Amino acid sequence: MAGHNKWSKIKRLKGALDVKRGQLFSRLAKEISVAARLGGSDPASNARLRTAILAARTQNMPNDNVERAVKRGAGELGEVDYEEIVYEGYGAGGVAIMIESATDNKNRTAADLRLIFTKNDGNLASSGSVAYLFHRKGQIGVPRDSISEDALLEAALEAGAEELSVETEAYVVTTSPDRLYSVDEALRTAGVATESQRLSYIPDTLNTLTDEVMAAQVLKLCDALEENDDVQNIFANFDLSEEVLSELSA
């Protein structure tokens, strides 16, 4: 399926590391703070903030945490702002990896990520050396049991989306990067129950790993990166052969 995050799919199939609840809240809070810093603290006029708050509430994040994250981003608490930085790297087998981070100390984050890559058969690359292998798109998740494919396709095209694809548990509506939030709002206005919205790095081609050892190295690297507190999202251009996936899922 075009336009989905292979790492997320593989994690679900493999039953790999689940994000701890505290770590999840931390990432949600950072996204809220960054959105408030870039677009202001009023959700009515800041679509990214509105989406971030909705995502936090979907995960039952306490309202006090949400409000504190908004105030932090708006500078009302006098605390350090988070900076968005995208890092690029390669894993075993030449797998390309894009890492979105939100950090209050980019030197620390770069050093930590470099060490993680080094320990896991990869290397942190310079800016631009990996990004050309991906393109930026907006993605909106819609539960499959909430609407028919035909009805969603009609609503998505009317809202200005580019593509609709089907995963096991959800539909994925793909948009241009600048239309993500407007398409999501149009779908909601049309009565579509969207459950997630994100800007993603979509690989132009996939690197299918057929060697179990190499695949295990890549998965271990992705797990280690995701455990870092400054990492928000990971995108990679690898897939696993059915044989390797079966072995690793056993």
C-alpha cells in the first residue's frame, strides 16, 4: 500500500516494543508545545495545535498536562522551548531512516542518536543524504468499521485528498503536506470519524530485507531510536520478506 509507515506495520506484526504510557504522554506534550510555539496557543486558529490536542485526548492524556504543554509552548511558563529537528541515517543493509525529534538540546540529541546508530550497525548521516529517498505527505487514519470505502473515497476527494488506501484495521487518506489539517477538518465536518493525523516521510522505493540477521539488526536499531526521549517519529524504507517476517514473529 502506498503512503504508509512500514516501521509501524512491522511493529504491529512483530509485536515489538510498545511505547510506555509516560513516554507517549511526553511525546504528545512535546507536539502540543511545538504547535503552540509555531502557531499560537489558540486551537481555533491553529490547526496543528487543535490536532495535537485531539490526539492527546484520544489517548486520555489529563487536561492539566495538555494545558501545561500549551502554556509551555506559548512561553507562559518561562521554560525551555522544544526545537524540531529531523535527523537522517542508515541502518544495516543500506536501510534509510528519517527521525523526527523535538529537543531542548540539539547537541545532546545528535550525540545520543549517533551513539545509537554506532552501537546498532548503522551511521548517522549528514542532512540531505537520506531525505531525497522520501517524499513528504499528510496521512489521516479512519477506522474501517466506521464508514464504507466508497463513501470515504467520495468524501476524501471532495475534501481535496490525493489518495485513499486500505490497511488491515484502518483506511489511510493521503494529502499534500499543506492540506493535511484542512482535509481532516473537511472530513470531520462531513461526519467522517478520523482517528489520527500526521505528516509522514513516505519512501519512494522499499528495501526488502531477506536476511534474518540483517533484519534483526535494523529492527533493533529502530527500537533503540524509538526509546530515545527526544525522538518523536521514525520513518524507514525497509520491508521484510514473508519468510523473514515469519521467523522474527515466531
